[in-house]
Amino acid sequence: MRSRPTCKDRPASGPDQTSFLRGILLGSVLSAFLLVHFIASDFAGVALLECDGPPTAVATWLSVCTDILPPQGVWNSTRHGLFLYAAAASVPGAVLYALAWLIAGCKRQGFFEPIAWTISGAIYGTLLGIALYVYLKIPDSGLFGLQVYFMHLVFGVPWILFSQTFAEMIFVGLTSYEANSDADREWFGRSAGWFVATAMGWMALSFLVYFGAIIRQIVEPDTLERLHDYASVVAAISGIATALMGKSSAVPKKADDADFVSYVLTLLLPIAAVTFMVALVIVLSFLLDQMIFGDHLMPDDLAGFDWPGRFGALIVGLVIAILLSQSASRSVNINRSSLHALYRNRLIRAFLGASRHRTPDPFTDFDPADNPEMHRLWSPADATNWRPFHVINIALNVVSSERRLSWQERKAAPFTVSPLHSGSGMVGYRLSSEYGGPEGITLGTAMAISGAAASPNMGYHSSPAITLLMTMFNVRLGWWLGNPGTNGERSYRKAGPVFALKPLVQEGLGLTSDDREYVYLSDGGHFENLGLYEMIRRRCRYILIADAGCDEGYKFQDLGNAVRKVAIDLGVTIRFYGVEKLMGRPDDGADIGAGHPYHAIGEVDYRSRDGEGRNGVILYVKAGYHGSENEGIRGYANSNPTFPHESTIDQWFTESQFESYRALGFEIADGMLSRALARDNCAADPTIEGIFAVLHRQARELPLCDSANGERVESNPATRNFGVCPSIK
């Protein structure tokens, strides 16, 4: 009550979402739990159910406050009992809410507002009275027998939370004409969402825990065993279906980019995942009951039931589980115990190890020297030994970001690792020699993170159901590292979290963010797949993009995503020429033939954003097959219709596959550069500027520069600042 916007002197004060969860929501759940057990312990005895009068506390309250005690038989009559229980509980509810209003000390917005809040309290009490009546009357039906005494564990807390939420809805409706009620409606709307989600989660989990005991009272023992078998079959089928659909290339990145079949698979994938989780929990519930007790958790008869022994075993098991989880969380590295380590080590051996003379272990064939630290790849002081400056594209997952409402779709931020710095422009940077380990982050680690496509948190590809499932089965290619910003002042030098359980829970529930001590990193494609974003942010003049993504339909999703985010975040517009000429393989398998380009040109308008400097040029090369390539490429393409856009889910490359892609890349680059260098102005001075100038003007279908003096033939304002002639500096 005190946290409502209209109840505060300063609108920006009060609890944030974390404080709300820890204080208000947790307090409500605990109070509901205690209230339910108090009612159960006082009113749920066999003698009480068989008595001819009302529960003692209710009878006492009616006799004191009204001096009217209905006849004893009225309480247990179906016709009048429900009304009397509801009426008896409405007054304490109203009093409780009125006291809460006074204790909160809210500044009154109107005369009617405290009255509306008291009315809501009466409705809250009425709902609890109805639940109490139903709870006490169920045993008489014989449906559940004595097992009803445990139904409060499943439905009691959710009912109280739902009742509180419904009472708040009544208050919001009654005060909708009050001044400044919009802010309160938003506050109650957000809080009601958390209360409903908590109630449903409690009911689902507790029902699964007591599933065997509840179902045992309804069905025969042999039927119960069949239900267990059915649940096992459902778990197996749904798990296999989830794995197959998740692996299928027919499942698109986004549902709105798919055909009908792919769209249906996209819808079925989370359903299959949820079904698998529910069936798995049911099966585990049965197995644990059989393992610990040799039977279901609750007995058929309460007489002579060994309460201390039965629940003592549960408490001991819980304590052991907590101790083991605490010990494991501090002893096991969450990064190195995932699939990432397996994936990274084999990438290092396959690609980095192939570029050096190795001295591997004779048994494992691994050589630690294959994986150098990033900061050793480039030294500004070593001017005589020039080498490329690597910038590795990674995504920082912010699936649970509440501070950037405009990021609800992207759910990720850019993150880069270079020989000098590692980090993100969104949070900050650290020296790569100090980040991610005692000697700094390594090339193999950064490379594997950049390719960690299969990850529970996947930026704008994230799905809650798939997230939990992948975390449970440790299908985790992502990597936890210290926050390079101010929040990671004590963690950025470490190779991973010192306590594994907390980040594992955050990963499984999709609670990754950029404002905590550790951040979760994954495939750069989970934010922007081409690496263009960071090149534009660094104001690179000449950019080469080799787009080898799986885009058989030539929809240019990765390119469109990059251009859109660059314009939104960086304020730099990019315009491409010649993209419409890029063509994919026809559905009938016919060859396109020679004469079609593999590349397009993009103009990067830096000057409109910065007001000075020079604009940039992008050479965009798209993998394609035209049927005019050499015989080796054509032979492989004829046997593999999706070439060169085969799904990268299959990581086991054959020699013919690897060589066909390599040869295609070489042939595309060789043909493109040969045609550019054939021009007189490039042949005389084969520089990057000259090559880009020729390719740019060819894409724009503009006259070439005069080969004698390098001056511009025409003066087009649209191309003036894009370096279209090599002589323009």
C-alpha cells in the first residue's frame, strides 16, 4: 500500500522491481503460507469436521460482535453455510485492509479512496471465507478422503494470492475516477502480474510434488502405475520432438519470417518443451517417492502415520542437497563444466592448431600453446611486423533488461574482444591483458563465444521454455565473464563466477542482464551477425563484409538487422546499391549462369552524423552459386541443393564440403578483384582505395575516373564524399 505512486511524496521513490520481489512479493507469499497452515492446523481435524457447529473461532467472533448465533445445523448446510462463512470472513478482511491503510500513512487522494480500499478488503475476506468453506466440506464428498488435509499445500497459497489480486482489481475499478489513478493502475497491473505468476507457479510445482499422493486417492493402484508409464512415454516423446525441432533448419529465427510449416514448428517447439518439463517432473516425483519411502509421499490413512520419520527424511535430504549445491557451486567452474569447453577445445585444435608447428599430448592430441592470449596477437610497438587487428564479434545478453524498454525485442547488446580491449560500449571496456583470466582472455575462448549459437540465452532468439530446457541439460555454449563496467570492478579479472548456482539460475530463467557483477556472453549473431555495427561505431572508412550466413531465400535478414540497428543506435545511415542483383539458386535447380554479381556496395553517411570527416564504403560479398564456377564446386553443388547455404548445425565438415566452400570464396574474390584491377586507374596503383572506388562506381553505374589525372568525370553530390576516386583524400 505504501509503495503506490499516489501514496508517495516523490513519484520516483519507492522499491524497484528487485526490492518489490524481495520485500512485497516474498512477504505476501510467506504470510499466505503461514495463514494457510494456521487455518489447516486449527480447523482441519476429523472431530471438527464431524461437529454440528461452526468452527470455534468463527462462532466466537459472531457471538461477540453480533450476539446472533445461527442454529448449529445451519453452519453445515450447503444452502446457508457458504454464505455464513463468506460473511463471517468479510468483516476481518475489511478491518485488516483499513488498518493497513492507516499504518501506511498514505496521503488521502479523496474521501472515497480509503472506503474503496476497505471494500476491497471485505471482498478479500469473503474469498478466503469461501475457500475455507470448500476446504472443510470436501471430505464429506468422499472424493479425496483424508487426503484433503494436504490440499491446502497445493491450492491454499495460490488462492490467497489470487484473492489479494482480485481485491486490488476491485480497488482499481472503484477509484478509476480519482485523480492520478493512472499511476496506481500501472503499479497494480505490474504487481498483479507478479502475484498471478507466483500463484500459478506455486500451484504447478506443489501439485507436481504431491501428484502421486493426490492421484492415488482418485485412481486405483494399477492405474497409477500406468499413469507413471504414460508420463515416462510423454517425457521421452516430447524430449525427442523438442530436440528434433530445435535442430531442424525449418525452424526460422523469427516466426514472422517463416512459411506455414516453419511457423507451425515454431509454435510447437515451446509447447513440446513445456510438455517435456511437466512430464519429467511427474516422473521424477514418482521415482523420488519410491526411492525415499517405497511408496507415495502421503499415506492412505493418517492413523499411526510417522510424521517425524517421513518428513524428517525429507528435511535431511533437503539439507544434504543444499550442502552439496553450495559446495559444488564454489568448486565447479560454471564455464568449463559446460559444452562450451568441449566446443572450444576442438575449434582450437581444428583451426588454430593448423597454423603452427605443434607439440601435442600424444594421447589427447591437444596442445595448450595452440590457444594464445588475445593481447599477444598485435603490438603497436612492433611496426616492422604488421599483422591484422582482430576484433571478435560477441553478444552480451540482456534478456531481463528492465532499464531499456526499447530493447525488448533485441535482448542483447554488442560486445567485442580485441588485442587491446574487451567490453561493450554499453557498459565499458577493460584491457584484454587483464580481462577474463590471470593472463587475459584467449583467442580460442573469444572465438568459441563468438560462435556459441546454441545457448539458453540467445538475444532476440531467446525462448523461456527452451531456455530452461537447455540449461537443465547443460546445452550451454555461452560463457560467463566479469562485467567490464563499474559493476564488475571485483570480477573482470576472473575466468568465471566464483559461485556457480546464482548465474546458473539466472541463465535458466532468462534473467541475464548488463547491470550485475557477471555478464553472459554468446554468439555475436544474437545481436548482429555481420560485425558491421562495431565497424561503423569505430568509423572505419573501408569495410569488407563476407556474408556466408544461411540465407537460401536471399532475404538479407542479417544485413537488414545490421543497417537498422546502426541507424537507430549510432545515427548513421547506410544505403546499398546492387543488392537487388544478387540472386540465389532457383527452386528447380537451374543454373543462373555467368554475368551476375556476387557483391553489392554500401555508402556509409558518416558526415551527416558527425558534420565532418569522410564517409565510408562497404563491399558486401554474398555467398552464392551461379553454375558458372569450376567443376569441383559444381559437382558438390549438384549433390547438395542447399549449397552454399547449408545449415551450420551440422559441425562435422567433410573434405569435399570444406574445399567447396573455400574454392567458392576464392573464385568470388579472385573474379571480383581481377575485374577491378583490369581498370587502368587500379592497375597503375592497386590500392584499397582504388579497388573500392572502381567497385563503387560499377555498382552505381557511374563513369569511371579519368585514368590520366584521377580527377572525377562528373560531380554528383550524392557520391562526393564516398571516396569514389582514388585521388580524393
